Amino acid sequence: MNYLIKPLTQGFGAEIFNFEMAEGLNENLTQELIETWNKAGGLIVVHNLNLSSKQHISLSKHFGPLFGDPKEDPLQDTVSRYIHPDHPEIYRVSNQVSKDGIPRGRKGAGTYWHSDVSFRERPAQASLLHAKTIPPVGGDTIFADQAAAYDALSDGMKDLLAPLFAWHDFEVAARTQYSKPVVVENDMNGANCARHPLIRTKPETGRKSLFVNPGFTSHIDGLDANESKAILDFLYQHSTQPQFLYRHRWAEKDLLIWDNRSLMHFAVMDYPDNEPRYMERCTVIGERPV
Ligand code: SIN
């Protein structure tokens, strides 16, 4: 197939033009896409992709099992109201509300640095977000390359971080990013809390990344609160420097596929409610971080 791949930054990300799925996805094509994704450090933008919800799910399943698939774990209960009524594998992000007052998706989803679902024993691997409706300007999503951020640390800091583990807890976001009536208290009973290494290695490439995020990481295991805060604050400041970032300006029908194992992301909510934004996301269940 004659599609065109262009790099998005010096360090990571690629955009793909003229990618056709008219005859459906064959195994070779998906393998090519996954290879391109790995080579691009876990971020690809496929432009102008007509994708039904069913095709979106079937493409996503090539990356791995999906949260919400009836055979797999769902996302946390708090977001169940945003799941597509006909497709439990699709999480909807939107500022739109239907006539009967029911949200068409989570408004302001991910408006903080995070890695999807890092609070589970098996956090998200890929997220595949398809833009259905976007505002004329604004609503960009920013990505931070945590492999490059790791590489840029001194050897002394790498040695210091290597043996450390951190706790990731949905409660951190629930208390700061969600309004009280929306949060399902049951989500705070331990099922959404996990301990992961601060540095993880991507099995497919052997590349190491920082794996902590302000959205869900509560503290570093075994350190005093002040010690933990000092290290995490340093890492967040370090890993969100401009040289590690790519800011995506969406076009309708863009499909973004990012790797939560090596990237954090931040959804910028700078558009008004009367400018609709509607996106559908499939989220792949990854391996236990090592
Ligand atoms: C998310 O965190 O998955 C939402 C990203 C976005 O809406 O841009």
C-alpha cells in the first residue's frame, strides 16, 4: 500500500497519510502499523481514517486485549457512564450532553499529565483515540516522551531511581479531577491501586522509560512523604521539558495511537462548551510493568 510516513519530532512520533482501510484490515497491514508505532517511540497519527466503532475495536484488538471487552476487566466504575452504550470497549470523551441531560462522554478527560490506567496491576499499553468531532481551534493533546526523559538523566540519578517502586492510585485523580457525585466510592477499595517500578522496560524494544505521573502516582514506596514529593516533583519538571513534548492539533478522523508505557499525555481543555468535541477511545490492557 502506498501510504506515506513522516516524523513528527526529532525524537518520537510519526504521522501517516493515505492509509486506507477500505478493504478492512489484513494481518500484514496491522503488523506494519505496529512496527511503525514501535519505531516511532509509541506515537503515531493516522490521518483521515474513516473508522466505524466496530473497525476501531477490531484494529485495537491487534495491539492486545481491551478494557471493557466482556472477557476482560472493565475500566473503573466511575467512568462506566461514559462507555459507549453499544460497545463496552469504547470510552467516550466529550463536552456534549444529549437532550435528556446525559453526557455523551467524559468532559475534561485527562486534563492533567497521566498515563492511562496506571493504577492497575496491568496498566494500559496502547490507547487508540479517534476524533469524530473537534472544535475549530483548541482541544489539543500533548505527549511527553518518558524514554527520552529517562535517557537524559545522569547515571547517578538513574542508579538512584533503579530500585524504587511507586504507588499509583485512582484516588489521586478522583479527589482532584472528578466532581464528588461522579466518583464511585467503590473504586477506592484497592482494585485501582498498584505498585510499579519507577523505571520500566518496554519488552518489544528493550528501551527504558520513567513510569510515574502526576495524575495517578501517590508516592514512592518506602520513602518519607517529603522525600517522595521532592523526587516526584523533580521528575515531573524534568520529564515535561519542551524537548520531550509533541503537541497534537487534531483534525477530524485522526486516529492517534500512543503507548502509555513510555509516554504521558495531557488533554488541553481550552475550548467552550458550545464548540463540540467528541472522541472515542479503545484502551489496550498491557503487561505488568518490569
Ligand atoms: C485521554 O486522556 O484519553 C483524553 C485525551 C484527549 O481527549 O485528548
